[in-house]
Amino acid sequence: MTTRTSLIGRLVAFSAARPWLVLLLGLALSLAALLYTSRHFAMTTDTAELISTDLEWRQREIAYDAAFPQQEDLIVAVIDGATPEIAESAAASLTAALREKPGLFRSVRRPDGGPFFDRNGLLLLPLEEVQATTEQLIRAQPFLGPLAADPSLRGVLGSLSTVLEGIARGQAGLHDIAPAATALATSFEAVLAGRPAFFSWRALISGTSPGPRETRRFVLVQPVMDYRALQPGTAGSAAIRDTARQLNLDPAHGVTLRLTGPVPLADEEFASLAEDAGLVTGAMVLALVGILWMAVRSIRFVLAILATTILGLIVTAGLGLLATGRFNLISVAFIPLFVGLGIDFSIQFSVRCLAERTVHPDLREALATAGRGVGRSLALAAAAIAAGFFAFLPTSYIGVAELGVIAGLGMGVAFLLSVTLLPAMLMLMRPRAGGRAEFGYAALAPVEHALHRYRRGVLLAAALAAVGSIALLPLVRFDFNPLHLRSPTVESMSTMADLMADPDRTPNTISILLPSPAEADALARRLEALPEVSRTVSLNSFIPARQEEKLALVQDAAMLIGPTLEAVQPAPPPTDAELVRSLSGTAAALRQAATGTGEDEAAARRLADALDRLAAGTPAQRAAASEAVIAPLRTLLGQTRALLSAGPVTRADLPPELVADWTARDGRVRLEAYPQGDPNDNAVLRRFSAAVQAVVPEAVGVPISIQAAGHSIVTAFLQAGVLSAAAVILLLALVLRRAHDVTLAMLPVLLSGLLTLATCAALDLPLNFANIIALPLLFGMGVAFNIYFVVAWRAGEHDLLQSSLTRAVVFSALTTATAFGALWLSNHPGTASMGRLLMISLGWELVVTLIFRPALLAEPPKRPATL
């Protein structure tokens, strides 16, 4: 080790003696890395590429995606209408418009609409609902016939006048038209007040307020993706919104359009991260600069450290891109890892240099002496941390494996620059020598003496804390649901949460591919018998049950209503003058009929007042009133004509688009199972997945994949943890050559790790896909800090708590904690959880540094170190 020490010392001395040469070489290397990065930059945002395809569950998932390529990369356009008619019209017009843009969209389809569902959708409902719907239509026949003959506001008023004539003859009562009067008056009053007016004939006929099942429609859009962009589906989402605006599909026209699905969720994830980027970055920079200044009390040292870190980051990016060929969503975390650990090396060197200047006023001599003093521990720490990062290479978590490669290379870069470029820059900047006698913490002498005196008690307390932490480990949770890491305020996530609340529309379903429809039916019966399964759906689900009974009801309605809807030549639209006469005449008839004081009479007079105001209003107001009533009428008449033409449905009658959604190209059929209970609850999904896979191990779906991904990631971290611990222990054993000293170096790492996990358990802070990425940083810093102290202890240094080493370690931890604790400020739950875990862990690292480690190293080495 003496040779290596002197080599590092000579390297620092060389850099200090030829600072311009070293600086130019550093700048040239950084420029080359920057040019390489700019020319070869590649970034994949495809989350499917983060986990190895060699895993069995991933292979099943890939095979399923290949069988149904139209279900990949989807944008789900969720359309909520103020009325069922508006929702249907909006979905139909949006679908037609998007299909005219094949350059932007690979496919556009409606899973709940189109000619097939218009004609046969009623037959898919339970028999009771079919009977209720046909009876409602038959009761509405006296209105529907005249309205089909004159589909205008004049026709509506004419139908109303006909009923009023019946009331005058005693053949009907005002209660028969009170609901229509109230609904019409509400719409007309809105028009007169300049507000949007939404009238629903379906609600009027059914006599009930429509729910989301009636007022919500879906359009599934498969955009052309650009994976070179951070938001590869942005162009498709923007085109959908632009098209909707051109079609007036907005709240002013009774339509709310929201986009969700895999593509918007991924794209808005980046948008939500960028939303707080300014705040988080600003907090990081301020914390970094402020604490660096507190550590070294020299602006020139701070500038040299920051410049070294920035240039090192550029070089690491170039090397990482050269090694992996691209960055992914995980590997870009090398930036905080490099900054956190790279600055640690610079702080260690700088603080030691400042301490040496109290003995060696000459800057070059102080730099060389600092290199000889800390170079050995810096090299060992860099090698140990790099080994820890490279331990991720054999794991199945590709995203973190590539992060390990880049971060491992970065540790080598950070170390080399801290002993070459940093000394050179300090020589060029010529910082003044400090006037302090000791660049440490002399005030901590009583604390250190107390820790030495009560060493056994401190170590016993640490042992008890470790035992207590181990007892809490079973309570540590891993939240495998990635949706819980997304901002709940962005549109895609809030819409997804809305859909998840509906058990019939949740995306948390499980699919199984089977050789034949008969086998799908048999498996469906087995799955539906499970308490964890609410229902199943397959292609056969779109072939109505009890067709004969349902068709008989439809045919009876068609016999009564059909002739009045079909054998009719609609009258030409009325002129404005004709409409004024109709409005005034109907208003007079309403007042003549409303002679009492009841609610029905009040509704009639309210409508009469609205009609009189429309008659006295402007032509534009009358046109708006007509459109408010007639647009939904046209939709209703079209839907009624379609459903009255329903006939027997066989598999051959199913539309090809629907068949393709449920039948693979090789003939296998898809069976989809829905969970029983809250589909957004982890426990529900876990039981649901286990129950289905117990019957069908080859099943796939979101509940299975997110749990399998979580298991794969946790397994990868456990594997990497074992490999990195083994690599670090082996490296320490080769260098320190004493099991006792290796144990002293690793015990604090183990204790701080246990305390961190125990805190997560006690505060119910789960590990997740985001904050688990912080663990390599925490492990790296823990290993580095312990190496610094053990190497100094072996070299015979004493009173370590008061030394410049403790100062460097404390400020290194504080720099990382405050800089990356700024992530806690993010509104993004995943980012905030990473900042929270970093703060907790580094807090415990400081506690271990200031209390446990001094007691652990209180006894002097058993024999002189041969380093």
C-alpha cells in the first residue's frame, strides 16, 4: 500500500507543479466527452426495457403483447357528456375525425360504440333492463312519431300542444307533461341567460338521471410513438386535443375530454417531474454552495470543487454513453449519484489540504501532503463504491444494471479528478491560507472522551438498536404499485383513479390466452367461482344470452314504433316566423291548462314564461334553443332506429375489430378476469393475482406484472447487495489484511442501514420503485465514510472526532443530505419519497459517525499498520 500511497502523492504533486497542463488535459477530455455525448446521445423512455426479457413473466408478457399489438402504447380518451346523447355524439365525431389522420395514429377504435353496439348493444344487457327499455320506448311512441315527422323545435312544441289538447278534453293531466315542461324550461332559461343548455331525451323517457355508465364513452387511440423524445406520445395527445377543440368538444358544449392510459401516464410523469425542477434544482444548488462554503470557508475552494464536479459529470456521461449505448429512466440517476459521491472525494481532499496548510503554509506542499494523507483512503473508497455499483451487472434489473456501469465508471472519474484536476485548479486559483490552528472540531473533545470512557455502554446501546431494528424489518413494506408514485393531480392519473373506482372499467384485470372458445367458457366458470374474481369477459360475452326472449321484446317494440320512425318524410325546418308563432301558441295553451296552484301547474307556467321570452327574443336565441333540443333528438332517433333493427347475433356477426381484440392471430382466445373488491388496493390485487395464477399460472395482466416487477427489483437489489457486500469485504480484506479491521469498517454501514429500514417500518414509509434507487448512494457513502476512519485509525491517528476528517465527513453528508433532500420538496410522490429516504438515511449516518464510530474505534490498533 506504501507504493500506491506514494504514487497518489506524486500524482498530486505533479498536478500541482504543472497546473495548466493538467487543466488543459481535463478540459480536452471534457470537451471530447461532450462532443461524443452530443453526437451519440440516446435515451429510451420505454419502461418495458428496464427489466430483463429473460424472466419467465416478462416472456409471457411479451408473447401476449405480440398476440395483441393493438393494445400496446394506448391513449384512452375518456369522454364525459352532460347527457348520454352528447357523450355518444362526441365519441362518434372524435373517432371519425381521428381516423382521418393515419400519419399520427396507427389505430382508432371504440370499445363501447359503433354500428354493432348501436344495433345490438341493448341485447347485451340483462333481460330485465331490455324489458324496461322497450317499455319506455313504447310509452314514448306518441312523442317519437310526431318528432320523427318534424324533428324541429316546432315539432316538439306541436307534440306538446297535442297533449295539451288532450288535457283540455280531460284525456290527460298536467302531470303527464310536467317532467318535460321542467326539462324544457331549464334548457330554454339557460339559453336566454347565455349559458350552455343540455337537454336529454333519454333521461326524459327513462324518468331517471343518467349515471356515468350512460354519459361516459371511450375512444382507444394508438399513436405513432417517438421513443427518442422524453415524452414519446406528446404529438398524439396534442393532436387528439386539437381535434377535439376543432369539433367544439369542450365543457361549453357539454363535453369533458380527458386522456389517460399508458402513453399519457408516462408522458405526464415527465411533465410533473419537470414542474418542480426549478424549485428542486434551485434548492439543491443553494444547499450545495452554502454547505460547501461552510465546509471549506473559501470561495475559491468552492469554485474549484464545483468546477471539478461539473467536468467530471460531463466525462462520466460520455463514458457511460460509450459503455451502455443509451440512457434509460433509471440510469440517468447517475447524475445525483456522481454529484453526491464525487463531491465527497473533493471535500475530503480539500478539508485535508486546509488542515495541512496550518502546518505547511506553501500551497503546493500542502496539496502534496494532503494527497499522501488521504489519497490512499480515497482510492480505496472509490474502488469499494465502484465494486458495489458493478455488482448490479449480473441482475435482471437492466435499468439499474446500466446505472451501475455508469456510476461505477463515475467513481473512477471522480477519484482521478479529485487528485489531479482539483489540485491543479487550486494552484491556479491560489486560495489564501486559513488562520485556524486546527481545521477540525476541538470543541468535541469532551464528547469524544465521554464516548471513550463509556465505550461499552455506547456499543451495547448500538447492539440493542440493531436488534430492535432487525425486529422491525418484517414490517418494512414494498409498495409494488407504480401508480402510487405518480402525481394524483395530473389529468392522466386523476382520470385513471376515477376509472379504477369503477369495478367494471378498472384496468387492473388479468388476461389468459386459451386454445378455443369452449375452453375459455370452462375456465370462466372456474374463475367466477373464486371469491377474488367478480366476473370474466371473453369474446363470447358479446354474444347475447337469452336472445330469443330479448329479441321478442325488441320486435314487439319495433312493430309499434318502427312504422312511425321509418315510413316518414321529415318536414322541412320551420322559418323563424313560424317558430315564433309556435312558441307563442304553445305558451298560451300552457297557461290555459295551468289553472291550479300545484307543482304541475307551476312547471307549465314556468315553461310558458320561457316560451314567451324566446318568442320575444332574438333569432339567435331561438336557434340556440332549437339546437339544444333537436341535436339530442337526432341522436336519440338514430339510436332508436338502430336498436329496433336488432337481430340474432352469432360469432360470425361480431365485427372484425372486436374479434381482433379478443382473438389472437393464431386463433387463441382471450379471457379477462376482474377483481372482487377495491381494484386499487394492493392487498386486493395480491389476493386476486394469487388466486388466478393458482388456477392459470401463465396468466398475464397489470396486477401480475407490477407485483412480478416489484419482486424482480427487490430480488435484484438483494442480489446486488450480497454481491456488493462480498466485493467490498474482499477488497477491504486484501487491503487491510485483518478480519478485525474489516469488521470495524463494515459494522457502521450495517448499523446505519438497519436503522434506516427500521425507521421506514416505524413511520410506515414503504420502499418503492423510486426511492429504492437511493440505496446505492447510501451504501456508497456509508462504505466511503467508514474506510476514511478505519484507514486513519490504522495509520495511528487519534481523537478522530475532533479531526479534520470528521469535519469533512460531516459536511460531505450534509451536502448530500441537503442537496438531495431538496427532492422532498417535489410534488411528485416518487421523487419526494426518494428525498425523504435520503434524509433519513444520511441522518442516521451522521448519528453513527458522531456517536457509534468513535466508540468503536476507541481502542488503538493491535499492531502498527503496514500500509
